[in-house]
Amino acid sequence: MKAAPRKHSAGALVRLVGLGKAFDGEVILRDVSLTVEPGELVGVIGPSGCGKTTLLKLVAGLAAPTEGKVEFGGGPTRRESLSFVFQDATLLPWLTVLDNVALPLKIAGAPRREREAKALAHIERVGLADATRLYPRQLSGGMKMRVSVARSMTVDPTLLLLDEPFGALDEMTRDTLNEELLRLRQAARWTAMFVTHSVAEAVFLASKVIVLGARPSHIAHAIDVPLGYPRSAATRERSEYVERVVTVTRALHSVQA
Amino acid sequence: MTLMWQWISRALCFAALACVVACGPADDAAAPEASGRTAVVLQTDWYPQPEHGGFYHALLTGGYERAGLDVKIRPGANMTNIPQLVATGRVDFALGTSDNLLVAASRGIPLVGVFPHFQHDPQCIMAREGAGVDTLQSLDGKTVMMIPGLPYVRFLQRSLGIRLQLVPMDFSLTRFLSDPTFIQQCFVTSEPYYVSRQGIEPTVLRISDSGFDPYRLAYASAAFVASNPDVVSAFIRASRDGWERYLGGDVAAVHERLAELNPQQTPDFMAWTKRALVDYELVRGDAEAGEMLGRFRHDRLERQLAQLEALDMLDGPVALSDAFAVHLMPPELAQGFPDPLPVASAVETDGGDRTR
Amino acid sequence: MTGLGDRGRGWTGALKRHAAGWGVAGWPLLVGALITGSWYGGIVAFGIPEYQLPPPHRIVEAGLEEREVLLTGAMQTAQASLIGFLISVAGGLVLSILLASSRWAYQGIYPYVLLLKMTPIIVVAPIVILWAGQGLASITVITFLVCFFPIVANTTMGLRSADANLLDLFSVYKAKGWQQLLWLRAPGALPYLMTGLRVAAALTPIGALYGDTVAGMGSGADAGLGFVVLIFSAQFKVPALFAAAFAACVIGFLFVGFVNVFAWWVLHKWHDAYVAVD
């Protein structure tokens, strides 16, 4: 089996059924249907302004669909156990790294000792053990994103949503962070749906790449990435990887033309 | 901090500008008009009211005009800087009190009294029955609304040995009418009328009964008096004549004009005020005590000076003959002044007035 | 020619070096000296009499002469300022939270806050005195009315302008309303609150002084600074008036200075605007 392992074969983790969204009468998304199986990493790519972020927000429950629905089913997955990594690091500037990472637990009502211990563990996992007492303004862009990722991990999510998480970073940092993200996944085994505008990033992370068409967007192509996990920097040199990059790029060009 | 600096520097710029404007050439010599008359401004101390009746009489019936003056009367309620306006030549004459004139003169503001239109100040304290006040002495420990810092306020406290809680004057009767224990300053010729119309009979205590008894007067700057003796002299005569005629009963034209200028004043009110001016002998004073309309008595002024000195309110020496334009007055109006007027001194210095 | 050029460069260079070194204290002192110089110069050149613009040394003299009156006056005014300020901070915070709590509250109440702001204090003051009586209570209320609005306006704006992504973050983790207010909107509003406090602090002594002139009370020696100003004014003590203005200035400085230090203490760790200052 080349695809991701399927622990919860009992059913899909998330199912999008005929999802549509309109703002002020203008239709952004139309009839998006998609099933995300447990363990999958679904990358969403498409021309800019095609509603990728909107799609993610519908799944997260941050916006309500005008048509269709988002179903969480099969097993323990509910909206409660999802986590979101925003486009910018979206840290609270008045909190230290430690407190920022611990924030979701604080909201959930965890006692201070427990949440700090847990937050510290996640901070160490993203390699920021020395920075726990620093404030966001003292961090570089890459460090801020690491904090953001660590924060999303503290709630032990079953579904992780990432909205162009490393889009603002330089390519080197970005590649490194992508590799780290997959390393984290090896340990935690979350399912993920992420939005990106980089074909290379989409193929490197995803088990399946969804290409959205121009507005009003719908799913134009769904392309499987037959590379198992774990993946590393070396994965980028494999021919399957390069092939898929070419395939996705062509698909993207076809919807833009 | 930067904000504060900005604020200060702005204030300083403004102050500097104000100075340049203020110190523009102050023209001491009054300019003759095309008509041949001299234009002068008389700044009063309140809205147009019967307490200014004589001046308006001279204005409305041509008294000033015949004296070669083109007078403009400018009302000014609740202004504290009138002496400065006179001293800097922005207005030529203004109304005030002799005690304040002496205080100002002692602080180097060169003012000269030219014509006392009131022999006694109508300034009073009035109290509601609930205040438990029947004499000035019984004001001890009370809260009184009056202009703080005026000489008579200090005099009351020092000479009567009483202590007052002062509240700044808001020049309205609202609180007096709503609070049955309220006490405030007033003009005996004005506020009691309104209060009694509301069914309240106030206790009215005259400040002059305390022994502090200034004139209410018209004054000019020393520079103006020095360079316009004829104008000042004409102003004194015409104003005196206006007051004589106004008190003599020729009130119709004046009251009609006052009602136009200040419509809140009814004919009834103005008649009442005018009667009060007569009944309390405010304008003419007590003839038996040697007082008459428009007269300065040297002994009274000396006494005021001594009182102010005792109150620590004078910054420097004041020469009465410099502070009052006695040499420009008709001799009978300057009583008891020593030197400059040979006629006046010959007649008056032998009198017993000065020893009082 | 070269020599001249060099000398010129050296001179400006030296000036620049000095500017960096003594900029904090030096420039204000230099400007102060210039102002004092032109002050005396103007008095001599235009022959300005003391009752219009007293020379600085006369103001200092008058200030020393009247120091007891000025000191008690300043203490009284500072006290009224402080009480009025603290009440408006407390009241302003409560009202701001109410205004930010819902769109309904904001749209319903804010117009009346504006109405209160638009009503000139000169009109309101006599009514305040009728209700609260003469003395400290009224002065405090007048001070409160003067500095209440900037606090409410700024804090409400701060509470309402939380970053959209941060709001999304809180909804993703299912934060309750009070958690959002306490941990997101309130800390985010702190820089706005500090701006409001700074504006209010500068207005506070003005409110207290004005309150003093209408609602003050005293027998002459135990009154607030505004009352003292009335007395000096009635007695034509112009240099003392300038000294009183200076005393009022000092109170303003202390207030604004204190708020600035407080704002720095609250914000310097995380707020960019305060990074350069320390």
C-alpha cells in the first residue's frame, strides 16, 4: 500500500458534501465534494483568489457554507479536535512563546502546570527550547511559524488545517519547516488539509493534491501522490516526486487557461 | 512629554504674538473725528442697565456731543481685564471702583479716576432667611458666593474678625432661588428686585456699612489724561450733567434705549432700580456729610488707602493727587485735595474734613 | 579654499556629535535660553509694562512670595485631578467594555456618549454644581467629564479592533466570550487605552482648574489653583498669575509624565512603539 495508512477504516474523517459559498451574491465556491480519509494529507492548490482559504475556513467552522455541508464522522473526530495554522504566525504579541503555545490549553481550561509542561514539550519538538521566555517581536519569521505550529499541536489534533502556513518565508526556511512538519506527523499521526500556492510544497507534503478551478471554484483535478511517508529532503530528488510536480503544474495551467 | 513640549511651545508662540499685537502703538492722543468731535470709548462693567443711566443720558440727549465728544459705550459683563484694557489704550474710559483703582495703581498699572458716578458702592450681601444671617458679623463661618480676591472680601474678614467660605460668583440667581440657606453678593439696586418677585424677601447687608466705602467711578489711563486734558474735562462735565438730569427724572429716553439694548429689563424693573439709586443716596451721597454727585473727597480716599495698606493689598506707594484727575474737575468736585488747584485748596483745606 | 571647507565640515561634524550627546537636556535648555532672551529683549524693545508681560525674574519672585498659596492650591488641584482621573479611568473602562460587548450596546449607547462629549463643560458645570454642591465633589465631577471621553473613545476602539485572524484563532479553539475579552481584546486594547490615558492626563488639570474657578471654595488661602487664579486676577497680580500658570503646567507635566512611565512599564516588553524608547 503506497497510500497513507488507514487506521479508522470505518469511515471518512471529514466529508465535504456539495459545499458552496457566496459573499454578497458572488459565488466563490461551487459544489465542492471531497472525502478526507484518516491519515491523509490533502493539499489544496489553485489560482489566486479561487477560494482556497474560504474552503479551509468552512471546514474549520469559521464561516458557514451557503450550500451543502461539512460532515465529521467515523470515530472520535469532531470539530473540537481540529487545529488551525494561520497564514501569518498569528501570535499574541503580549504573550511569551511559552504562553502563546499554551494558549489553546488555557482556553480549554487546563491547569497551569499541565499546560506549561505540555507546551514546553511541543516547543522543544520545534527546536525553540531556548526561546520560551521571548516575545514574538524578538523572533524571526521562521521562529514565529514554528511557534505557531507548536501551538497547533498542543491540543493533540486529529485534523490539522494549514492556511498557506509558510508562504511568507524564504524558500530555504520553508523547505526546512516542511520537513519538520512531516517529522512531527510521524510522531503524532494527524490528518491534515492544507492550502498552498506552491506546487513543490503541495506535492512534497500531500498524499493527495486537489486543484481548484477559477472562480466560482470547484474541484478540477484530484491527483494522488504515490510517495509513502516518512519523506525527507531526499524525496525531492525522486522521479515520482518530479513527475507529480509536472502533473500538478500542468493541471494548474489547464485551469488557469 | 513631547506632547507637553509641543503644547508649551505653541502657548509661548501665541503669547509672543499676543504681546506684539498688544504692544502695538497705543495711541494716547484721542483722534478728532471729521465732525470735529473726539471719539472716545467708555467701557462699562456690566450689561446696559440703569446703574449706567447718567452716561446713557449724556449719550442719548446729546450731552456728550455738545461737549465735543463722540462717545461709544461698550458693555462688558464679567470681564476681569478691564484695567489692562484701559492702561494699554484699547479703551479710553472704564467703570470700576476706587479701591480696585488704588490697588491697580500700586501695582504699577497707571490709572486715574476721573468721575465718581456713585458716592457709595451698591455692593451688598444678600441672604435667604434660612441662612440665619442678620448682620455682617453673623456671616462668620458661612459659605458665601462672591468674587474672590476683591478688597472688600478681605476687609470683611479682617475688620470683623470673621471667616468666610468663598464660592466663585456665577452671576446668576439660580442657586439663590433653589437653596433656602444661600448667601451671595449682589447690587442693592438689582438682584433683590428679582428675588422678591419670586416671593422671597432676602436679608440685604450693605458692604459700605462695614466701614469699607469706596466710590464707583469712571477712570482713564494716566497717559490718556495727560495728553487729553480737554477731553477728560469735557467728559467729566457732560457725565455729571447726564447724571443730574437722569436723577432729576428725565428717564424715558434712557430706559427705552436700555430696554432695547438689554431686553430682559422691564420698565418696572428699571423704575425700581432708579428709585433704589435715589433712596439709598448712592449717586448723590449724603449732602450733610459733604458728599455730592461727582465729588471726590480727599479724606475718604485717604481712608481707603489706609485700609488697603492695612490689608496688605498695596504693592507700592500711591499718590492720591496722581491717581485722581482733580486738576481737571470743577473745583467743587475735588474736596480737600492739597496743592495743585489753588482755588480748591484755598476754599477747602481749612475745613475739618481731613481730620476725620 | 580647502582649508575653509575642512573647517566647515569639522564644525558641523562637531555640532552633530554634540547633538547626539546632549540632545535630551541640551536642546531644551538652549531653546529655553533663547526664549528667555527674546522675552527680556521684547520687554525692553517694545517697552512692555509688567501688568502685560512681567519679566521672568519677577515671575520667580512672585512665585516665591506666594509659594504657600500656590503650593496649597497646587496640592488641592492635584488632588481633585487625581480623583477625577481615577474615576474616569474606572468608569471609562466599564463603559468601554459594555460598548465593546455587543453591536447593539455600541449602536445604542455610543451616540449618547458623543452627546455628552459635545456638550461644552461650561454649560454642564452649573448643573453639576446644583447637583453635587460646591466644592471637591463638583470639581471632581467636572474633571471626570473632561477626561472621560478620550478614555472611552480610545479604549472602545481598541477593544473593537482586535485582529481578525486572532479572533479566528480564538473561535477555532472554542473560546468563550469572557476568554476572548480577557485574553485577546483587553490586552490588545492596552496601547489604545494608554493613548486615551495620555490625552486624558493632559486634560485632567485643565478640568480641575476650570472646576475650581466655578465650583471651588475657600477663604482665600486654602483654595485650589483655579481659585487662586481668580484671586490673583482680581488683584491684578500679573506676575503671580504667570507663576500660577507655571504651577498648573507642573501638575500637567507630572500627570502626563506619570502616565508615560506607566504606559512604558505596561507595554515595553511586547509593543513595538516602546522598543525604541528604552
